[in-house]
Amino acid sequence: LTHVLSNDSIVSLTPPNSSTPAGSMIPVSQPVSINSSNFDPPTYAPSASSESDLLPDPFTDTRALLLSLIQAPSLISVKNLRHVQWQKLRDEIRELTPVIDSIPTANLTETNTLLLAVAHVVRQRLGEKPIDPNANKEFQKPFWMRRIEEKIAEHRKDISHLSELKKGTKLKAKIMAGIERRYPLLKKKGIPTIIEEIKQGLTAKAAKIRKFKKMRQQYLDNNLFNTNQRAFYRKLDRKFNTNNSPAPSAADREEISKFWSNIWSEEKEYKKNAEWLPEVEQSLSDVPPQSDFSISASVVTTRSKKMNNWSSPGPDGLHAFWLKHTTILHNRIAAQLNEALQTSSVPDWLTHGQTYLLIKDPAKGRSTPGNYRPITCLPNLWKLFTGILSDSICSHLVSTDLFLEEQKGCKRNSRGCKEQLAIDKLILRHCKRTRGNLHMCFIGYQKA
């Protein structure tokens, strides 16, 4: 199931054989809720030998809750808990470890659902409320701002009353008593002088609000940069690339959906009879093949540590934090990944992603399908599986010295395009300094 981000909504891009209607609108702030449209619930039956008898009484209800959530995945509601101290989350997982270990899972689907159920239970135990997509988030002004704004409103009211008093209008006794109490030098200085002093005070308070807002924004930006640099830079992009172009029309949305569905949903086969393949095979005939590979629990633990805790999950909604810190399941996950590796088959949901289209050039508008950069969020179990395989393949390529020296992409300890640009800059600077000849050729790939 693939989605497209456009303005304040997501346009669903469904595979050809999907029963979900294309173009259905889903709010961006929708909570991740597991249901039959984006996650196949497993047919789960508790083990015949009840292991709940071995657990203390306080854990019996928790085990029953986890089992009920596994049997009804549509009740699971997960939430990004980035704002919660990770020590609290880790302590909750450690406390639930005996319960988690007592629940058997037969395949990756059931293990993934168990992890989602654990995330749901931890959220409930910490008192975190699920996300309400219909709730309007109102900005709560801090106390200092409310206090200064109340003073400003009071001063403006006094200016209005003093202006009326200057015109000769008779004020109520209560209002006049308040003015004389707040401005005891009114008769000595005169009304015009007091009005001018109040206006100067208003200017000072407005400057104080601007100063405090700037300081608060600096604090929020620094905090965002320390916790989520990607969100910080995207915020800068939205700030400097403002564009008031209208949202895509229904026809444009359909065209965008068709454009990206043809790229994402249709299977492609590489050219198996290419002329250069025999030459490469002949040149690599002396290279030993990669040895048999088996996934262990330590490999799962090591690889999961490299995953970002709260990056956007796939359609299943499982964040990497739960996969990383629920170490009691790593043996089980390793065995199930080995089974998938040996049988060369994985569940369908594991390879389904959620694609967001970010606009490239705001000046070109939002109606051009090619003016978007796709970012696909895949399930974290799939990221873990492919990451483990990638590490194994890269280790073999490094040990056999098959990486080209000039290759910078898809290579460990390499900055990719940035490193190539640094090399190009160094070569150009050297040729300019030595006044030497230089022949260059840049190849641009369309839809690379």
C-alpha cells in the first residue's frame, strides 16, 4: 500500500490488484492503527500448554491483554513516544520481558504483531493517550506571554479612558478611581504626559514579547536540531521555499497516482542476456563465492542498534525502538529470518511501503508528477532483514577486493555524492593552479 503526500492530505496509491479505491483521502495526522487494509492480522491460537501458570499474578492480566491484542490487531494503537525518557520505556520493556517471553509466535507476522501489542501496552501503562486525528492542536501561550499581554490590554484600556477624559467626557467613579490609583501623578503631569508614558511602556512590552519569542524559538530550534536534525532542515526548507501554488486538482492527483504507481507497483526484470555479463563473469571466475550465511541473535542485536528509534514506520506502524530494545525476541526473530532466507519467501505485508512525495521545486507547481521526490517508509522488520543481508554482502565484497576505488555510493565509510564533489573540486582547483588541460564528461541518468 503506497501513499502520496500532498498539502494536508495523503492520496492513496493502491497496487493493481488491491480492493482499496485509488485517490482516497487520509489525513496526515491520522494515528497509526493496525487494520486489515494495511496489515494482515495473523490467525493466532494460544499455546496448548498454558505458560501463564508460571507467571506471577500481576502479569496474568497483562498476558491476557497482549493475547487479546494479538488476536484482534485492529484494537492496537501505537504512538511515537520520542518525548518520553527512553529509560522509562526500557524499564517498562524489562518489566514485561517474562510476559513477552511466555507468548509463542510461529512466524514473522505474529512476532511483529506481538511487538505492536507490547508498544500498545507500554503506552497505556505510562498513561500516554492515543493520537486523536480530529483534535485541534491549540498553541498554549506560556505564562510570561499571557502576563505581558494582559498588561498591554490594561494599558490600552487606560489610554482609551484618558483620551475620553481629555475630551471632557465624564467617566464612572470606579474607572476614575482605578486610573488615579495607577497614575498618582496624573494631576501634576497632566493627561498628555501620562498618555505618552503609557505608549512608551506599550512599546517596551511589545519589544520584550518579540525578544522572548525569539529566545524561545532559538531554544526550540536548538532542541529540534539535537533530537531530530532531519526535521530541523526540513523546517528550514519550508521557511525559505514558501510557495502559494494551489493544491493539485482531482485530475492532477489521478495523474500523479498513475505516474508513481507505474514506477512503484509494476515489476521489472533486468536484462539477463546483456552482452557485458559474460565478460564480467569471466573476469570474476577466480573470485571465491560467498560462504553460507546464517543469522544469529547477536547479528540481529548488532544491526538493530544502527536503526533510528523513532523514524517514520511503514504501514504496520512499528517503530524501531521496540524492535531494538525487546531483546528477548531477538533469538526468535533470528530463527524466523533464517527460515525466510532458506525458503526465499516473506509475508506480503513485509514488502509493502508507505511512500510520501515531497515537492522538489515549488516554482514548478504541484501538478507536475516528476516534480516530487519519493520517500518510502518500509516496515522495520524488512529494514532489519535487508540490512543484515547488505552487511554480509558488503563484507564479502571488501574481503575479495571487488569494490572499485572510484566507487563511492553504496559503500561503507563513504559520503557518496559529497565525496565525489569534493574530489571534483580538488581536481579543478589543481588544474586551475597548474594551468593544465582537463577533459571531463558528466553522465546524467533519467529516473536513476
